[in-house]
Amino acid sequence: MTDTTSGRTPIIAANWKMNHDHFVAIQFTQKLSYLLDKKDTDGVEVVLCPPFTDLRSVQTTIDSDRIPVSLGAQHCHFEEQGAFTGEISPAMLAKLTVKYVIVGHSERREIFGETNEMVNAKLKAIWKFNMTPILCVGETLEERESGETDAKVQAQIAAGFDGVAKEQIARTVVAYEPIWAIGTGRNATPEDAEATIGVVRDAIASVAGAEVSEQVRIQYGGSVKPGNIAALMERPGIDGALVGGASLDPDDFARIIRYRS
Ligand code: 13P
């Protein structure tokens, strides 16, 4: 089942950031599976993005218990292999049957200095190994208050998708995450989130055409909780959520996935 208005299948992803060791990750995944009915994941794609050290454990738990969730990673390098101490290559993630890779999260951009050029190189590398990037874009509070939101996300989209094939752009997931809403408990209103997502969709259309842009699933991220997910998902322009804090608790995350009930 897809969203009848947009034709795009909703996608709810958990970004655990640097939380949960692999023991906790296994318990979490099993508990989530027990909390969800088949109808909860029918027509909603669910993705878990744990830290690197948990990937193998979560992968084997998902496979052995046939849990209807996909595996995602939070980051990778753009090279396939080499002298990059501490980094993980897209080839390594693909071997673990990772399906999604978050790229350009604001924490990677702001804390670890990832540039638009690096994000673009990673996006291409992720596609090279047939995984799907979740490309994050979003503005700071300062940028928002000085009216630079649209220009910021437009530049991030143009640079992120530079030189990427249209059929890959169509299948890439984009997450609009206003930085001032991340981990602050202050989410964008559904109307504001949908408005900027519209700007993001238009920016994708400028790069790849309207037909491609209409296929791209665009999530909202930033203080998504069980109490605000339904109102966000009611907006036809919002195709899902990238959830941080509230995805750490299996009960809360299950409630977010069950936003329709
Ligand atoms: P919070 O849901 O904790 O605000 O985090 C959002 C986020 O950064 C997801 O990638």
C-alpha cells in the first residue's frame, strides 16, 4: 500500500546516533518485532540505523526472526578501501545487507566538517554498491531567522545530487531536518515542515525534472514523537520521519510506526 495522494510509500527510520551497544540493539529489535503487528508494517517501510558495531547483530536478528524492517547505517566513507583509519566503506556495509545509509546528517556536517562535496561523493559511492542514501538537509536557527532556509536546502540538494543519475535520484530518500528542531523537543509545525519540503522537492525538480522529483520520498526529522507523528504524516507532502531520541525506546518507536492507528 502506498499513500493514495502521493503514490509514495511512507518510510519511518530510526537514527540511534551513538546510543545502544549490540546487546541492547538485539533486545530492542526483538522487542520491536513483538510490539508490531503485520498490519503496522503493511505499507510503511521501517528502517533501523544503529551504530556500526551493532549492524551485524541487528542484521542477524532481523534475518533469523524475519522481522519486516530494513537495516540502515548512519554514515560511511566514499572510498571503497584504503588508508582511512577509523572509517567504514560502503562495500563493507553492502556485505552486511545494509539497505539504507544516512548521508550528510547535520551532526556529521556540523561536528565532523562534512562538506557538500563529500556528501555528493558519499551519495555516489552508496549507490555504486546498490544501497539507498538518506540525504539529510536542513537549516540552523540563525539561517531560519535570517530568511536563508530556502537557499540553504536548495544548495544542499543541488550539490548533493550533482552528477547523480536521474533513476538514482528518484529512489534516494531525502530527510528535511531543521537543525533547531533536532533533540530540542521543538518540532517544526506540520505546515512549516511541509512548506520547506515543497522547496526541497522543487529543488530536486530543478536538478532532475518534476517527474523524478515527484517520486522522491522526503521525510521530516526533528523532535518527532508518538504525540506529533500523526499530524506530520497527515500532510501529503511529508512521506515519513527520521527519528532520533524517540527511536531509542521500542515502545515509543512502535507507537510512531503505528501512526495510522
Ligand atoms: P531527534 O528526533 O532526537 O530530534 O533527532 C532527529 C535526528 O537528528 C534524526 O536523524
